[in-house]
Amino acid sequence: MENVFTVSSDPHPPPSLSLPLSSTSSGTKKQKRTPMYQRSMSFDPNLLHNNGHNGYPNGTSAALRETGVIEKLLTSYGFIQCSERQARLFFHCSQYNGNLQDLKVGDDVEFEVSSDRRTGKPIAVKLVKIKPEILPEERINGQEVFYLTYTPEDVEGNVQLETGDKINFVIDNNKHTGAVSARNIMLLKKKPARCQGVVCAMKEAFGFIERGDVVKEIFFHYSEFKGDLETLQPGDDVEFTIKDRNGKEVATDVRLLPQGTVIFEDISIEHFEGTVTKVIPKVPSKNQNDPLPGRIKVDFVIPKELPFGDKDTKSKVTLLEGDHVRFNISTDRRDKLERATNIEVLSNTFQFTNEAREMDMLSAQRNHAIRIKKLPKGTVSFHSHSDHRFMGTVEKEATFSNPKTTSPNKGKEKEAEDGVIAYDDCGVKLTIAFQAKDVEGSTSPQIGDKVEFSISDKQRPGQQIATCVRLLGRNSNSKRLLGYVATLKDNFGFIETANHDKEIFFHYSEFSGDVDSLELGDMVEYSLSKGKGNKVSAEKVNKTHSVNGITEEADPTIYSGKVIRPLRSVDPTQTEYQGMIEIVEEGDMKGEVYPFGIVGMANKGDCLQKGESVKFQLCVLGQNAQTMAYNITPLRRATVECVKDQFGFINYEVGDSKKLFFHVKEVQDGIELQAGDEVEFSVILNQRTGKCSACNVWRVCEGPKAVAAPRPDRLVNRLKNITLDDASAPRLMVLRQPRGPDNSMGFGAERKIRQAGVID
């Protein structure tokens, strides 16, 4: 069994590629600056102590020769790293015996050591290049167990190696430096390339990919997909690696690619014309395996037939044999198969087939239609529209039909009613009907509104109807209503009517002013508008003055009551808008119930919950003179559960929570609350989160101070049971009684200030 090495991506640079940019000197002493004449690039070999030799190896010197490696090589000098010792020597190129062009970094050389006459530093002279050793014939095969360096000159055949390529090579051990490197590297097998494709099918735990290199599908398991499997869908471009498992090819390491990366075919820009010779059968036979059963004959220099499939027809027109068509040619990049695509029937086809075409809407008819072509929506119409636009006034509103009920026992659906528009045509006053579906925009015109429209003639009945109805302006005499801001959401709100019995929706776009200036309870003026579906909303909302300026006089008597139903803004599940308060104090009025709205709240931002105790007055409000609860103030007292860094909780049940949150900023007068303090507070509702919290927190009285807890009974009983006779009991042994300097208890000498160096 032959094992091979694999090229690694570990970035270990080979020693032969190490090219220091500058040399450094060791030691901590400051070196003197070398004069300019000593730093010249010229070099005089006669200044060397070479015993009179001319610097070449044929001299008679008996000096000791060393070996080293060329570490740095410049134009006229270089540096050698010694092999037998830790030294780096300078040499001049004139001291090299041989062709200087053949000398390069990493070459082994032999030299003698001399010294520079001017500086006294050791330098290398009489350089001779050592011939490379003959490499062994034995080649190494095996698995990767360590890293070896190599240079591009060590690769045979001028091949570019990549990570993952399988190779074999010879290991070379440099006797001078001891470095181990790879030489004579031969490429055996390139690493498996990444393939691309498109996901064509996805099952419960696996899928299939249509490959982009061959006309073939490949299996992959979902565990091989590297990414969020929820985002993978059929049609996504992917890349993968092919591996052999149990004799079958499967895709592994599947990763998503940007959409449009994988392209299977090239479509010609030029259009061609041909004749259909074979159509796609409506009902494919059992033996039909050809995905491109259709054929089109093209009159090239050499006539040929091109196949096409069901998805290649562009205009969705039924093709018949003999049709003249125009198309593009698609060439598959994988197997170079050509087919016709973007097929369109030419207009002159019907001159050859003697067919007549009609336009109509699909209906249940006995006649059989063939070669059906779908036209854009609105192409066929039973109305003839006039180009002239008319202006008129709405005399009757048009309504939509109610949606069908699911139960047949609830009766038939309510039919839509036509509206009526009055207009003037050449001095003659006329009226025309219009339908709600013909109104442009989201706002339905109301009685008195000015509209613009076109007139359409119904071809079959011969009647006229207004179409393309567009609202120009609201009725200037429309009634303006008063109300009070009851709810404010993110981009809309609700207005409490003047009778305080219901609420009207309004969008912030209908408010003329700064929406941030709106507050709960503000009095506003508005008009009513009906949208599609007969939904009523407020429009042209204007702020008038604060609700606190109510002119109605309230009864000065203060009553105690209990909330039996909150406002619908607090409990959106209820159908009634108004809240209800029941009087609970003793007297003739006990048990009586009075409604309330946002106007009756003393604090408009307060959130009254069901079951809360309140104090209130009675006042006659609204146009219907209804007696309602007014100036409602909740009676809330509870103890503080705990206080943390910037917030705390109060023992007060609100909704499903038994603890009420509060922020320390809501505590009045900057008092630091402690657990157990009794407080009064208000409750506000966060419209976004739907959660309640406390505000305006006042401390009524302080809670009991924390006292040291008594010693537990278990410890008291343990101390009672301890006896000195018990060997296992803890004991206190006095080794020496404390005594003062005069052998008395404590220190009797008086402490006083003494002067330094003076002894009494």
C-alpha cells in the first residue's frame, strides 16, 4: 500500500527564503558613529590581514576553514551564517572564487575568517561554493506527520501546488545547518475540486442537487449542509464536495452561494424562426421519458430540429403543428445540448391555418375554445369608457356587500347598493349611478362631497354608470363634532364622543398640528368619514382647549365607590366603552351604578382596574344630560415589597400580577423607600407593552425598622447542653493572666507625650 504526502497550508517559511533587511549588533553600550569614509560601499581587499595572499584558495595559507550558508547577498557584499557556531560574518564579493551570478541566498560555502584592518571586526575571506550532495535514490512515501519547508525550485515540472494536493518527495537534511526540507517534489493527484449546483428537491431528511458540471443529480443529507437549514429552499445555488460512500457519490460540505452564481445554459441574443413539427402531448404516455418532447424545424444551411419543453413557451399560447414561431436557442453548458426556448407564435401563423381569434371572458359555454391566450387584466371589458371627465356632487352613498356568512341559517348576504352622483352636462342637470368598487383611493365619498368621474356605457344592457370616481373635496357644510382624546397609540388613537358613550378611531395623519402635543383628555374637533367597508373614523381633527375647563358644575358631595367595569382602553376584550362605578357607602344611594369616561378621571393617565376603591363626584355630562361619575380619584394604599437599585415592587394586585412595578424616579420628594413602607400611588398603562406600573408614589408612613433576629432555638439548646466534662466540647484554656508592668491588672502608668531621645 502506497502512502503519499499532502501539501499543508501551515505558513512555515523555509530558511532559504529568509531575507533579513538589516543587521543588528548585540550589547547595550552605545556604538560610536562610523565616519563616512569607513561606511563607503567600496572595499579594498589589500586592507585584510591575509598574510600576503591574494584572497583566493590557491594561496599557501594554513588558516582554519569553516562552512556556512549565504544569508544575505547584495550587489558588492553579503553576510554568511556560520554552521559550526553562532556567528554572522561579513564578506566582500571580491573574495568569492567563481562566477558571482551563480551565487545565491541559501548556498553552502567554505571560507576563512580574517579581520578588517580598520574596524578589527571578523570577516569571511577566500569563499568557495560547496557542491550540493548527491541525493539518495530512495523516495519517501507515507502519511503527513510533520511539516517540511520547500521552495518553488524544489517542485518538478513547473507545477503550482495547492493545499490538499497529494505529492511524493525526497527529504534533504542540510549537514551544515541541520535543517530538514523537501526536495524533488512530484505531484501525484490534485485535491478534489468544489462543485456547484442548484437544489432541485428537498425531502424530510435529505435532498438532491442538480450538478453544474454534468447532467446529473447528486444526493445530500441535511447534516452535510453548513448553515441554517431553515433558509435552504429548492432553487438555491450551492457548492459542495463529492465523496464516495458505499460505492455511491454523495455531496458533502454543502454551502450556500449567492443567487445566480450557477448558470446551466447560455441563451442566444439572436431570435430565430421555425415551424412546429411535433407538439407536446396533453396527456403524457407511460413510456414518455423525454423531458423535451416538442420539436421545431429550423431552416439553417443544414435543416435541423430543435427540441423544446412545456416551460419553453413564452406567450402561453396553445401550439399546434405547422405554427410559425419565433424563439431563442439555449445551449446547455454541461453537454452542449441545444433547445428552443422563449417560443412565441408569429402573427402570420393564422394566415396559414385560416383560424379566427376572438377575445372574451371565460364563462360556462357549450362551444369549445382552443389555443387560449391569457391577456392582461382589464383588456376585455363590457364597458366603453369616455375620455371626458365630469364633476358632480354625491347625493347617495354607495355601500359594499357584507361578506358571506359561514352558516346558511344566518340568511343571505347583504347586497351592495349603488350610489348616486348629480352633475351638470351642458346646462342639463343629470344623475348617474356609481358602485363602491369604482371609487379610487381608500376613502368613500359621502353625501355632499365633490367628485370627479368618467362615464361608461354598459354594452349589454345599454346603460350608463360612473367609473373611476375620485374624491375632490369634502362637503364644506359637514357637521363638526366635539370629543375628547381617550387613547393614544403608536400612530393612531381614539376619541371619546361628546356624549361619552363610545369612541371614534382617528389616524395621526388626520390631526392638524403636532401629535406630540396631544394628551389624554384634550378636547378636539373632528368630522366623521366612512372608509371602505363602511368603517367610521374621524378626520380633520383639530385641538380646541383642555378638557379641564368643563363648564358643567359637579355635585360637591363626595362618594365612595368600587370600579365594577373599567374603560375599554384598560380591558380591550369588553364591547362597551364606558366604565362603571358602584356606590359602596351606607345610605340611600348604596348599590347605585354610574358610568364614567376619560373626562371623569381626575388624572387622565390613571388606569382604573376592576375592583379598585375610588372617591368621586356626580356630574351631568354630554348632550343627552347623562349623570356620570366625575373627578374620580382612586384610593390606593399598599406596602413596599422590595427596593432594588433603580426600581422596586409594591404589594398591589393589577391584572394577572400580584406585584406592581415602580421606578425610583416616581417617588415624590426624593424619599428613599424601604421594604415595609406604606405608600399611595397612581397606576398607568403602557400602551405599547400593555403592562401597568406605579407613578406619583407618596410615602404615607414608614414601615417597622429591621431588628436583629433572635438567636435560633437550635443554637440556644446546644449551648445549654454543652458541659465542661464533655471531652468533645470546645474548651477555653487560660495560659497566662494578663498583667501590667507593675504586676497589676492592666497598665497603670499615665500616657504622656515624650521628647525624642529623653529617658525619664
